[in-house]
Amino acid sequence: MQVFGITELIEKRSASKETWLEFLRVPDLSMGLYVLAVGERDEQEPHSEDEIYYVLSGEGVIQVDGEDRPVEAGSVLFVAKNEDHRFHSITSELTLLVFFAPAEGANEPGSLGDAP
């Protein structure tokens, strides 16, 4: 069993000065903490795995395949693999818990998740 404290994860991610902190990786799942500052540009590209975002805090808008939806603390978002998506119009720092299934990158060409 592994147990993670959100407060410790937030502190660790903040100390790293990175927007992304992966804290769990097994073949069928990976998890991370993603933080975007007010006005920051979300540079992510579509992923080859399904994704779930849980908004821990903040406010902004997510665009998925051209459709905008507001998000705030408590929002749960599902983004299917290969869907173009990004956060924008961030009015309060967004702190997101992110789940990839299977693990992020597992479906990319050349990964160990590929069929022989």
C-alpha cells in the first residue's frame, strides 16, 4: 500500500518549480499533481491514455476539442485519449490531481505497453 498526503505533494511540487509532479506509476495507472498559475499558458498536447482531472483548488476553463467548460474546486473531468485539451482563462491558481489509465506514455509508440 502507498499513501500520499496532498499537503506534502503540493509542497514537493512547489519546491521543484515544475508544473507537473508525478507521484505514482504502475503499468495500468499513473498519477500526478499539475499546477497552473493565473494567466499561465497550458502547453500540453493530447495524450495517448485516458485522463481524469480532479480540481483541488482554483478556477479556470478547460477546452476539449473546441468546447469550453468552466472548472473550479471539486470539478471532475474526463478527457478521452487523443482528445485535444488545455486549460485557459485561469483566474485563480489551478491545482489538479491527474490520473492516467494506463500509465502516462504507456500507449505511445515504442513504450513497454505496446503489443509485440
